[in-house]
Amino acid sequence: MPFSAELFDSIPGAPDVPTGLPLVILLTGFTDAGSAVSGLIDHLNETADPQPLVVFDNDVLLDYRARRPVIVFDQDHLTEFRPARLELSLAHDALGQKFLLLAGYEPDFAWNAFTAAIVSFVDAFQVSAVSWVHSIAMPVPHTRPLGTTVSGNRRDLIAAHSVWRPRTQVPATAGHLLEYRLIEHDVRVAGFVLLVPHYLADTEYPDTVLAAADKLMISTGLVLRMDEVQQRREEFLTRVEEQVHGNEELTQMLHTLERRHDAYMAGRDEDGDGEDAFDERDLPSADELAAELERYLANRRPGDEDKLG
């Protein structure tokens, strides 16, 4: 391969990979609103039995001082060091269908070498299509389905699922670069950006995990087990609704978000465009709504230990 083998280590005894599988990419980066990516990674680790094929080298790709690994301190000694992991694995869905999963942290360094490595894997395994998900905070209400912006070269998915299509400049992620290079390489690619309520962006919001999984299932044909996340969603929304309905200011803020969201969606349905969508003028700030939810958490009864999300 045209890059240094020091970028990653192949796993001895790794399973054989059939050709023609879809590749799912989940990289945690500078934005992961609602813990969509990290939550789905954790869920797939528990339900999709990922078997590592390649582990990438943290010393090459990771800025330890920006994203410090965890070490366990037990009274008077250190018991465990938990480094971050970025792996390419072979996983399977609820029906036993196999797929490739690239999951873990977004590289801080060597983006070009990392991208070249992934493109080479895509070639070697004759990957059928690549799908990836990330999430951003937006002034939208949690009482409406999560919207999505879709990028890539799969026009059918863009037409069916992209509710917001801005023309703008944004800070790039490694996922963006991967999508850009893979399209140059004539690979079928779909990127899904979840539009997460800004006041829930710092929580572990189950709806984001469900929405991320749903988009990946649509783009790949996989069937993922999501029952546990669905149960957590119901508990989460119950707690949020209790807080909102008990606070007149939050209720009014939510109604404002709902009116603006519904007006935009109605206009989009009429003209197919939405250039002025999600204008933040006259909207409550994320800090205002988040502060109310934080006060709710701080005032919960002793013994109620699970956090919102």
C-alpha cells in the first residue's frame, strides 16, 4: 500500500472479509450533538459483534493532550489505562448480514495518510457503498422528527431525506475528507448530518442514536437491533416533558421553535427549497434551554442517579 504500515496494525487471526460489503463510518470529532456517533458506536459494540481487522496507531493519529485517555486510580495505585481506539472491523446485523465498520475517534493528525488507507481498504474489499453519520446542534424542537442534511453522490437518498440544503463553508472533519476522496474514486457515498435540538446537544439523546441507525439502515439495507435504545428514548422524553411542562418559560420557547420549524417545513413542501431554514433570530439560545435542564438535573431526588440520557 502507498502509505506507512505504521499507521495501523493488522489483527492476527482476523476473520476473512467477503467482497462487496457496505462500509459504515462512525467517527467522533469536534461535534457529536446528542452523542449520536458515540452512542451508536457503543450500541454496535454491544449488538453487532464487531471483530477487529485493523487497529490504527494512536501515537500517529491522536493528540493526547487535546483528548486525554482515561486512567483508573484506585485509592493509592493505578489499575487500568484505557486508550482511545479507532478500528476497522467486520460486524453483522440482526439478520446476520455482514458489514464493515470503521469506528472510533476522528484522527487529529495525518488525515491524508488516513484517507489513503481507507480508500485502499475500500478497493481491496470491493466495498459496495460507504455511509457515514455525524450530528450538529440546530434551533429545532425535540417534539418533531430529527431532520437530516444528506451529502454524497447518491441522489435518491439526497432527494428523499435531505430537509436542509445550505450553501455554506463549514469546518471540515476527517469524514468530510473521506467522502470527498471516495467520490473522486467513484465510490457510492452517503453522508448524513443529523440536526439535533441545540438545547439537548450536550446530553446523551437517544433519538440521535435511533435516527443515525435509521439512516444507515436505509442506505445499506442492514437491520440493526435498536430495542434497548428505543426503551431509553421513552424514559428520556418522559423526563424532558416533565421539565418542559413544569416551566412556562421553557414551554413558550418550545412553542416558538415548533412554529418556526413547522413554517419552514410547510414552505419547503411547497417550493422544495429552504434556504432561510432554521434562522436563529428571535430564538432562545442553547444556553437558556440547557440551563433549565441543568437545574432540573441538579434538583433531582437523591438516589436518582442516572443522568438525563
